[in-house]
Amino acid sequence: MMDKEESTVLITKSEVAEDAFWVELKRVWSMAAPMVAATASQNLLEVVSLMMVGHLGILVSFSGVAIATSFAEVTGFCVILGMAGALETLCGQTYGAEEFGEIGKYTCCAIVTLLLVCLPITLLWIFVDKILLLFGQDPEICRVAHQYCICLIPALYGFAVLQCQIRYFQTQSIIFPMLFSSIAVLCLHIPICWGLVFKLGLGHVGAAYATAISYWLNVIGLGIYMKYSLACQNTKVVFSFNALLSIPEFCQFAVPSGLMFCFEMWSFELLTLVAGLLPNPQLQTSVLSICLNTTTLHYIIPYAVGASASTRISNELGAGNPNAAQCIVRVVVILAIVDGVIVSTFFFCFRHILGYVYTNEEEVVYYVEDIVPILCGSFAADSLVGALSGVARGGGFQQIGAYVNLGAYYLVGIPLAFLLGFVLHFNSKGLWMGSLTGSLLQVIILAGVTVTTDWQKEATKARQRIFEKSNEAHSGLV
């Protein structure tokens, strides 16, 4: 009789777990799908600006803007994007604990902090021409890059505020305002950029101004929604001295979060840079640029899945639901595997024509076809990296993630890439194989960290931190 009752209980638990899995799958996907569209729309702003400059027909302008865009991405936008990830932990867990007033305070302190971080980045951009000259770049290209970066500085500050707003909405699962705003701004950006570049004759400078205008339009649009929407009434962002007291706590998560993201992005940019030292540098650089652009485009999907995972996991940890957090981890890992399989299969089947998307040079097309099987491994690894990085941000493991990325890429991936590319003469294929090895090592270590995590302990830590903060705030008021 007892055996029958026990089997009935086990069946019931299994059914409950299965139901919870499908519920979480629906929740994560309903967030990830619009996040993909919103992120893609935001990333396309700089792509459109670069395309407009390309149609000027002035090669030095196009080359200068391309280098300036890469420099701005590495030294500025990546840093801000990574540091803003701290809000996914702080606001997400706070929202789960229903301490709604703290969300606005964290967002306020994040905006102030990231705007301050923009100051040294601004100084770096002012001297971009001097920096590029040290790397042996053409003086005319350096001059164009300097002009573009100077005019792009307002975009940096708009981007900093925008990333805080995005995390503010994301951690509350308010996705559609971001989606509509991003698409609307992209639609406006095209005529604005065209008008400034061609009609007003500002050239590449006009493209930089257009990017800055579009970022600030997005900030203003989301700011209006934050102020007047009923969905944001309990989590209003109020600028106060009390909010600034949270800056040290924000930096505790923001610094490792920024390093975790930047270590990975910088490694790919470094490989593209050193590709110019290989034999036939134009071919090798072109192939690596195609690989980097293609994987960056794909990474929008796992990034969105990871952002959704971060939101759901932080919400559940803040609410004290470790079992739900574990369920979400299973969901996002399965989504990542499915994404990796589908995308890898697609590109492998169309490897013969992938190169033609970027160029008509037959030599480049054939080389790209040869490197696609390795690229497919990168798609699979990136899918899992995006998901597991989201889990790390949701659980507050950014510091571990930063160490993992540092070791995976700079102690293993890049040295191996140099060995394969330069010593064993696999050229750009060898460089990418080394990078792939770093990504696979990153996946293995992050997966190990995730599997061995005591989610009950993490939920307890999250709630203790949140309520200690709340008690301090109440004591201050008294």
C-alpha cells in the first residue's frame, strides 16, 4: 500500500515539475523574443551610420569611421554595457522580494555611476588619433577617427542612461516599451542620418551626430514612459542623496560584471587586430572580420535569452524560491542548446554562399567556406555562454564570471590562438580555433559553477542583503 502511495506522490511531483518547466519556458521565451528585436534595433543604429558613410564613396572616411566605431565599442560601449549588468542582479532580486522602492534608488545610483565612468572614457576618445598613430595607423584615417569619436561623445552618455533604463524595465519584465521605443528610434535614425550625412553635407561627422541624437531620443521616450506609466508608479526613479549611498554596493557588482563582459569582447577584437600581422593580411583580416560580424549578429539571440534568464532567476531568488530558479536554469540551457543546433546547422548548410553576403572576392568566399565548420562550434558555444552568463548575473556570480573569462581567454584561448595562427601557420583559422577553445573552456567552467551552486543558500543571501538594506533605510528615516 505504501509503495503505491509513494509512486503516486512521485508521479505527482514529476507532473508538477513538468508543468513548472513549460510555464517557465513560456515566460522566458515571451521575454527573450521581444528582447532580441529590441537589442537588434539598438545595435543597428551604428551599423546604419557606418553604411551611410560607406555610401559617401570616400574610402578614408569609411576606414576612419570603421576604426573609430571599433575603438568606441571596445573602450566605451562594452564597458558601460557590462557594468549595467549589475542592475540585473540588484533590481531583479529586489523586485522579487517586492521591495519596489529600492529599484528606483538602484537605477538612480547606476545612472550617476555610469555617467561618471563616461568621463575618463571621454578623455580617451579625445586622444584617439594619438593612440591610433602609436599603432601605426594612417594619419588621414586617424584624423577621421578623431573627428568621429569627438562627435560621438554625446552618444556615450545617452547610451549610459539608456542601459540603466533597459535594466530597469527588464528586471520588472516590462519589455514591450523597450521594443516599441527601439524600433521607432531605428526608423527615425535612418532619415536623420541620411539628412545629416547627405542633405546637410556633414559627412562622417553627421553620422556620429545622428547616432547621438537617436540614443537620446530613446532615452527621452523611455523616460516619459517611466514617469507617466502606471506600471512604474511603485518603482519611480527619484534622484536623491539617499540613492547615491547605494553606489558602493552597485560597484561591488558592476566592476566584475563589466570585466566579465569586456574580457570576452576584447579577446575577439585583439584577434582581429593581430590578423593584420599574418601573411596576406588583407585576406586574413577580411575573413576574421566576417567571422566576428557573423557571430556578433548571432549573439543577439543568446544575449536576449541570458537577459531573460537573469531577470527570472534574480526575481525568484529575491522572492525566496530556489527551486524555481533551478527550473529556469534548465529552461535556458535547453533553449541555448536548441539555438546552437539550429544556427550551426543553418550556417553549415549554407557555408558555400556565406562569404557572398559580405564580398564578391572569390578567395575570401572560399576561405570563409573552409572556416565555417569551426564557426559552427562558436555558434554552439556562444549560445551556452549567453545563457550561463545570464544565470551568473541573475545569481550575482559576476566576480566568478570575470575570473572565468580572464582565465579561459587570456591564459588559454589567446596563447593557443597565437600558437596555431603564427607558429603552426593555420593563419586566421588557427586564431579562431584558439578563440573557440577559450569559449568552450568558459562554457565548461560556468556550467560547473552553475551545477554546484546551492540555490537555497543563494536565495537566503539575496533576501538577507535586500532586507538588511531595507532596515537600514527605515532606520535612517526614523
